[in-house]
Amino acid sequence: MRAKRIRRRPADQAKAACDAAQDDLRVISSSSRIRLKSPDGTTRYMSTEEIEQRKSQAEADIKQFCK
């Protein structure tokens, strides 16, 4: 038996993207060091440049999806 795929309405997708971008920006803005875990289990800290890029992307996503 095949599982049914749940299709989200565009408004639901935009809300989910908005929420994710707001959460991402909140985390990025509240921490000076952000640790990432790779699929192999190792961890590393994001560089200042990576943090700035991610912050800019989150801000752009908020402008696009949070209306």
C-alpha cells in the first residue's frame, strides 16, 4: 500500500518558510558562535562570513515569505 502524499497549500508553505526564516534569524542573531554538525558526526563552527551570509538569506526569506 502506498502512503498518501500530503500536499500543502501555497499559503501553508509560505507560513512554514516564514517561521523557519524567523527561527533561523533569531538563532543567528543571538549567538556569536554557531556550531554545525555534519552528516558524519563531526562538528565545526561557522565563520563570520558564513554567519553574515546566512543572516542575509534569512532576512531575504522573511521579506519574501512573511507577508
